[in-house]
Amino acid sequence: MTSPALPSRFLEFSREEWAALRANTPLTLSDQELESMRGLNDVLSLDEVVDIYLPLSRLLSLYVLGTRALHAASSQFLNDASARVPFLIGLAGSVAVGKSTTSRILRALLARWPDHPAVELVTTDGFLYPNAVLEARGLMQRKGFPESYDGARLVQFLAALKSGQSEVSVPVYSHQLYDIVPGQMQTIRRPDIVIVEGLNVLQAPPPDALAQSQLYASDFFDFSIYVDADESIIQEWYVARFLKLRETVFKDPTSYFHRYAALDDEQAKEVATRIWREINGLNLRQNIATTRPRAQLILMKGPEHLVQRVLLRRT
């Protein structure tokens, strides 16, 4: 006798059903602004913003206002006039799935709501250990895996935000150098909303961070989003992006990946497929995709980079 299936924790919406939840939310982005936010190899139009991201910005704005109301009630009960803390959004998903583009669009849309104009975007790349540390620990081929991040520092950063600190700084990561930039910091001052984007935002911290804090980064999020697609599709996007980078960024002699600029198409496809198989795909299956059920909202993309379904957790 088989056990009955558990009821789904998620409400599922087709693209059309989700688009109808936009209500009267105005479109505040132009084609030119949208172009500046589009990631390499992403296909993104104003229709996608209208159908998917305007309803999502409306939902998030309602969450922000609701969270503020709860904070005000607690403050009144405790007679505590401490500073308002920011609303934190965690955004996760695989390499090449379009997390960065999604984060930039949400940042722009949320900043146009009058009740919360100060919106910051932080990527967890800044919490990667420097290459020198990764090399010393034999982790360069595991870059992007949970153990390659300073999980304790990420938790400390999120705790500082949620404690109402007026100024918080994070390290800056350069994709050109493929490393933390020495001496450079991103400083955040009293934001209304912070979007924290990265592979690992919904993962458990590595053992050293867990021993120090017993906290997950996701413990600090007021809302979490997972950007998803079938792995075979994401792999195709990754290989296509690698080919474009070979023709652009990799040509710069200062690029960490400059050695790939001279590859022909077949060689580049072979290298990209190997990197996906040995690193990014493995990380997706072992660490990233397993966090998908923790998200409160899942954006399911199809082959054309367009969101086809939206799943929203019931509670």
C-alpha cells in the first residue's frame, strides 16, 4: 500500500494567471533602462517585465508594508523606538539561469515604489574566499560550492543589517579578475530593501560557519526567490554564454580567462561543457537545486529564458 501524496506547499500559476495579478501596477521602466539590466545571453522584453516582474514587485511591496506594520506593532508593545530594519530578499538559482538580471529588474522596480525607494543589491560573490585562500585549501576547482564561501561572514553581514546598523560593508568581487578586489568594499547605508543574490543564499552554511553561528543565511530573509529551469536548458545557456564571453570579456588580457579567447567554436564548446559537467552542473545537483523547496516563490523558465510558470508557497 503506497502512502498518499502530500499536498503541495505551493500554489501554481500559469504565465497568464500570474500576469493578471499585476492589477494596476504601472510600468516604470523604459526599453533603454531594460537594456542596461539585461545579462549576457538573456532574452528580456518589456512584455516579460509586465507579465512577470510587475506582479512580483507588487507582491513584494505588499510584503514590505506588512512586515513594517508588524515591526511597528512590536515597537509599540515594547515602547521601543529603535531604527527600522531593512526588508531582506534572498534570490537563488544556478549559474547562467539569469539571477543577476532578475535581481537588477526587481531592484529597479521596487525602488520606484514610493514607500521604499532605497533598494540595495548585494551578491554573495563578495563572500567567496580570495583565490589565495582557495588555492591554499585546494578549493579552486570547488569555487562556487558551499565550502568556498566565508559563510560566517555572510551570516554576520545579514545579522548586522537586521540589527539596524546604520552602515554595513561587504567585499567587492571582480568577475574580470575572478577574485576579491583587495581594499574595495561596497557600503550600504540604511536601506529600505536589500536583495541578496547568489548560488548559496538558501544553502546551509559550511561546517566552520555553522559551528560559530548555528544560523542559516536564509534565517534572515523576509522573502526568498528561486530562479529555475531544466538542467539541460541551463547547460545550453551556460555554453552559449561562454562562447559570447570568449568573443568579448575573455579577449581582455587582464581577464582571468584570457587563455580561452583563442579557442575555436568546437574547442570552446568542449571546454564549457567540461566545466559544466565537472563544476557547475555538479554544484547545481548537489547543493543548489536541493534548496529550491525552501524558497517562497519559484520562477520556472522555458528554453527562451521566459518565465512560463510561477510557484508561490502557501504560507
